[in-house]
Amino acid sequence: MPKVKAQITISLDGYMAGPNQSAENPLGEGGEALHEWAFKQAAFSEMHGRGNEGERGLSDDVLRTALENLGAVVMGRNMFGPIRGEWPDEEWKGWWGDDPPFHCPVYVLTHHPRDAFELEGGNSFHFVTEGIEVAIAAAKEEAAERDVAVGGASTLQQTIAAGLLDEIVVTQVPILLGSGERLFDHLAADAAEVELTDVVRGAEALHLTYRLG
């Protein structure tokens, strides 16, 4: 059965991005270190069109499973780019260049309307101003029998609060960021029932899979 799912990496102190996001620091100051484990995996290389060079093992298996069967992606505007407020123009096409790694439709939550556009490799970007429920519904319709992935701290929090997230893989790495964006901020204690379903200990990261209900 298709799922609404997420795979996210957090620091030991619970941050999924560092502070002061900018064009120079897309993941915030120090945030790139969160993903050093992923950069080394063969699945990451394949996703970014770099062949199948890289490590294979438990962490590669986790990443590969998170990336497979994707039919659509929902993300927040912060994940799409550093621009705030009204769009000054439509030149910015995201952090990823002409061939983003998603290869499916991407739905971006924003308060400011913008026309959809297409890029190489089956990538298209659609801007949703009506909220998380509308974004998830559109993504699920597009994905059909495939999964929908959700990314970005605020977007994940909204998805959980709305009862729309089925599964999340939280990868914890042994670094401290001190500040930034926390994954589980702004959620009520009864926002979801959470069940730990799998634990995988990779060479540099601990992968925890949770089912939400």
C-alpha cells in the first residue's frame, strides 16, 4: 500500500538543519555534516546521476529503501530555496540545478503563488498555497500506487499534526549543532501515536524507523 513517508537525519541534540540558512549554507551553518554518512553511499551517487560508486552496506540499504518507489515529493519553501517573501522573479529553480535528484513531481508549500515549471529527468515543481492537506492530496493523486516523500522541518511537523504521515526513518548522527531547526518542535504530545518498528546500526549512523498512527 502506498505510504506518505520521510527519511531525515538529525544531530545528537535533535537538529535537522543548522542555523542561518543562506545560499552559501543551504542546510544552515554546520548542517552539511549531518549528511556525511549519506554522501558516501552508493544509493546517493545513483540518485544524483554519478554512477554506483560508493559504500554498500546497512546504511546504503536504508537510504535505498527510503528513495525507492517514490511518486511525488512534498517540501517546504525553505527546502526549495533561501528566498523569503514575495518571489522577486521566477529565476530561482531550487538548489539542485537543471536536473534535480527527485525525478518526479515536487509540491512546494508557500504563501506566495508561483507558476509550476518542469526540469530535466521527470522533475516538475508545483507551488501550493492552500496548505499541507491540499499539497499531500495532490501529491498522492499524482503518485498513484507509489509513495509520497515529505521533507523539511516545518512541513514534516504540519504533516504529522494533520495525521498524514505514515512512516518516518530518523537517522541520528553523533554530532552536536547547538541550534537550528528541530525535527519535532511545535507538536502537541498527542499529535501522533508512534511505534518503533526497526533499528539499524550503520557504521556512522543509527537508523530508527517509526510508524505513525
